[in-house]
Amino acid sequence: MKDIKITIIDREGNSHSVAAPTDMNMNIMELIRSYELAPEGTIGVCGGMAMCASCQCYVKSDHELPEMSYDEDLMLAEAFNVQENSRLGCQIYITESLDGLTIEIAPEV
């Protein structure tokens, strides 16, 4: 397994190209937290259980992602600032197929 590159646009509009490990079972929310790309306490509030939408992000690149789970769909139905390309970062696990992925962190509510 190897690291892949993911571009994360933070809430201020700054773009960060980061190395993402494919061998640690990490998700996008954990990646954002590990690089401190959002203030502490503003992302992953529920710990990655798809229960708060604080890790909502917009998928900007044309990657095929795993199908949205029932819980993720339900949470996004109640979230703010939802767009057609919204996903919960905690539900997107880092795999080699996501190399080159670009996401933007949704605004804090």
C-alpha cells in the first residue's frame, strides 16, 4: 500500500495537497483532523458516527465513491449547506482509487 494525494480546500478557500495513507483505514474526516485543516472541535464532533454532519464536504473531482449509506443519507437530509455533491467525510475511507480526489470542507454552521 502507498500514500495517495488528496486536495482539501479548507473553509477559508485555501487549497492543501496532502499525503493520505491507504494502509491505516482512515477516512477523510480523520485526514482533515490530522492535518489540522479545520479548527479543533468543528469537524468530526460525533467521532465519525455519521450523526452530526460537522465533517460534511463537497466532492469536487469526478471520483466514483462508495454508495451513500442510509445513515449518511439521513444525516445529510437534516444538515445545513447541503449540495448535490455533499458527502460526510467520516464515511469516505481512503483507498488507492481516491488518488487525486478533491474535496472542499462545507461551511461551519
